Amino acid sequence: MAEDIFYWLALSLVPGVGSILIKRLLDRFQTPEAVFRAPMKELLNIEGLGVKVAGEIQRGPLEKVVRRELSLLKEVGGKIITLKDDDYPKRLKDIYDPPALLYVRGALRSEDELAIAIVGSRKTSPYGRWFTEKIGQDLARHGVTVVSGMARGIDSVAHKGSLQGGGRTIAVLGCGVDVIYPSENRNLFYQIIDQGAILSEFPIGSPPEGGHFPRRNRIISGLSIGVVIVQASAESGSLITAGYALEQGREVFAVPGNVGAEGSRGTNRLIKEGAKLVESTEDILEEILPQWKREKETTPTIETPIPDLSGEEKVLYHLLGDTPLHIDAIIRETQLDPGRVSSLLLNLELKGLICQWPGKCFSKKM
């Protein structure tokens, strides 16, 4: 596997070779190693690959550069996930131009497939920060991973809200995974590594250059079922993420703002153009949870062992099924005290056995 990673990384570092070109090369030659061994004539048959780039590939891997990159990544406790790996995010793999490889610090998990991106302006109002933190917390409590870009403003608040809600969060960087930007997010950076993942397609040490951020936005939307835009001006970079989301077939949500306020022009325009208006977290959940359930119904499930439960917990757990059941129905069926039912449901949720839906409904975790 180490040699395999060597050639993946070597190909990604060839000047002029981007994600789309790598995908075309792999479709033709199957492995990065085979790309480096391919004759010039066959390389030139690849759409978009000219003589100059083909010549760079023909020179072979830059071994010292690749070995140094792997060494630096190891120093920061990171790893590389390639497009062919089983743990590469399935949703991201399906976009038009997925990154050939991802630098990762922290851990990606299967439950991160249920993810919502929250992005917005770097210049925020107290209302924008409050609302973003609230939906971040609420989504986390419903088992939804929050994805954002760790930028100043709305992005950072979205990550913090998810962490405060005890959930998972993923930060997609416009720089290397060893670069903390902005610098004031140092504590947040390490919290995200502990409770989620830091991702980038850019090599170790890459600075936060302006051109990197529009490219990373396709990854933010690509990882997510939908994108929530909070406070965006008419020229906001968040609208680029919304554009990628539409291209990728993702849901687009927007939080309305004050009419005439510069920081609301982008979000209000998105709503006029058909984005789903968000007044509460339920507006997001009622849209994404049915879609998530349909996806899970077509995916084979693996039985997970059930931890030890008390007698009352077993009663509640076996009462619940895949279809959400309202708490009043649960109380009626079990004939337990309402306060006791709430406590038992919370215990089961914390054990990862059930999930809460909008309107105080509960089901077994899918």
C-alpha cells in the first residue's frame, strides 16, 4: 500500500495534472504507476493532455519530493486517502471532478455520509452567529455531521456549534492540513481533529492562496447532502459553494436576512431563485432525512451488537422501528411516566441506538 500511495502522490504532484486529468488517466491506465509507464503516444491520446504535461509524466516520479511530502504528513499525524480507497467519501466520489486524493487529519467515518454544509460571510452579525451556532448544535444532536471551511465568521461558528452539540464536524481547507488559517482558529483546529476531520487536496505546506478557496468549495458541497448559506453578500464566495451544490444535485438552503442589508443580498437572492428558506433546523431536517432514509434502504446494512440495556431501555428500543414514532405514542404504548420516557430516550440516543426526528419523533438508528 505504501508504494501505491507513493505513485498516487507522485501523479498528483506532476505540474499541470489536476483532478479531472487524473481521473481520465486512471480510466485509461487503471493505476498511477501504470500512468508513469505509459508510452508518450498513449498519453497524448488522453483528452486535455498536451505534449508538455505528457513530458512531465514521462520524466517519472519526483522521488525526493514525494518522500519528503510523506515524511511531513507523518510528522503531523495525517494520512492520504485516494479515490480508489474504500474510506474515500462516497458522496464526494460521485461529483464531476473529485480530488484524486485527500490529505486527512482526524478521522472520516461512515456516519459522515449524513452531512450538511454550513457556509457564509466572514463579516457576521450577532444574529447570524447566534442562528448558525444554534443550527450547528441542533444538527449535531440529530446525528448530522456539519461541514464547513473553517474561515472567519459563519464557517468557524458552524464548526463550534456542532462541537458544542457533541457532534462531528469536517473542515475543508484552502491550504495544507499542516497550516492553521486563520491563526486565531488554532484551538478550533485541534478540536475538529479530535471530533471529526481536517481535509485538503493541497500538498503539505500549501499557503492559503486566493485561488485555492473556490476549488475547495466543490469539496464542501460534494461531501454534503445539502448546503446552508447564512449571511452572504451579492459577491460572497459562499454563492460559489451554492453554485457547486446545484451542479452536484445537492439541496440548497438559505437563511433570510434584513431586506436591503448588504450581508443579506446573496441569501435573499438565493431564496428568490428557489433555495429552501430556513427558519429553523426542522426546515433542513424535513428535507434531508427522507432522502437519507431512501439512500439507506438501497444500501445493505451490517448488524451492530446492541450494548447492555436496562429492562425499560429494552422495552423502548424494541418498540421503535425504522418509521419515526412520536413521543406521545411511545408514552402511551409503554405506560411509563413522561419524564422517565424522555430520560430513557436520551440514554438510547447517547448510546447511538436511536435518533430523534423533527417534532419529537424517534426511530431506531439506520
